[in-house]
Amino acid sequence: MVLKEVIAVGKNQHVTYNKDDNTWNVKGEGNSKATKITNTKQEAVNIARKIANNQDSELVIHGKDNKIQSKDSHRHDPFPPKG
């Protein structure tokens, strides 16, 4: 019998642009409201990165067109990966 370690993972954090008021939002995946609203993308990324790091989750950065520009995992993945 093989037991696998289960690690609790928080919500992925998304940085998105709000064209209605020209702001950047930090939003937990599945949440209806933003956790934080900022005037700059960089500020939103910094905040979202801290949250993702604390929650062992993924940081997903979107552009003004709402397309994903990049992802950054903050999970404690084993290196090298098993099997």
C-alpha cells in the first residue's frame, strides 16, 4: 500500500484588469469580489504573489485583454518530480 502526502492548497490568485475604472484586481479563484484593488499591475502582482506564496497556490497574471500572460506556481513541488 502506497500512501501519498496530501498538502492543503489555497485558492489560485488571479491578477486581472478592470477596464471600467482602469484598476488592477487581485482575486482568489472562484471569488466574486476582489481581495485587493490597485492602480498598477505591478502592485497587484506583488500582493497576489505574497498571497499565493502563503497559500501554496498558483499565481495567474492576465493582461488588459484578459488573456493569461503568465503563471507562477508557489506550491512546494518535489524536485526532481517523483516518477
